[in-house]
Amino acid sequence: MDNWLASLITETPTEGYDLAVKMSRVAVKLTQPDAAMRDKLRPEYAEDAEALIAVSHVVATNFATVAAANGYWRK
């Protein structure tokens, strides 16, 4: 992959959350680079409440990292 993550610094918390989601999605793509396999597996976890909660946890962890890097957007 190219250098898609140039910085954790964002202007707003909303941009920070969007970055956290992207970080989570990129992690999945790096872990399972076969797009066809990801598409095949999607229906299984799309209806699994525990899997969806786990995804939310990963995004929240990434958002905490971005928020810390941005000083929690205190000005």
C-alpha cells in the first residue's frame, strides 16, 4: 500500500473518527488481502451481533489513538 496514513492529526473530532474507521478498514484489508474472500465472509459477520460489537471496539480503540494524537482537540 502507498503511504495512506501521512498523519494522525485532524482538524475536528469528526475527521478523527472518519480516520479511525479508515484505519480499521485498512487493517482488515491488510489482514485479508483477497477481496473475494472478504466479500464471501461479509454475510456471516454482518448478521453476528458479537462481531459487529467487536468492530465497534476496534474503531473506538483507533479513535482513542487519533484523539490522543490531537490533544483531544483542546484549543
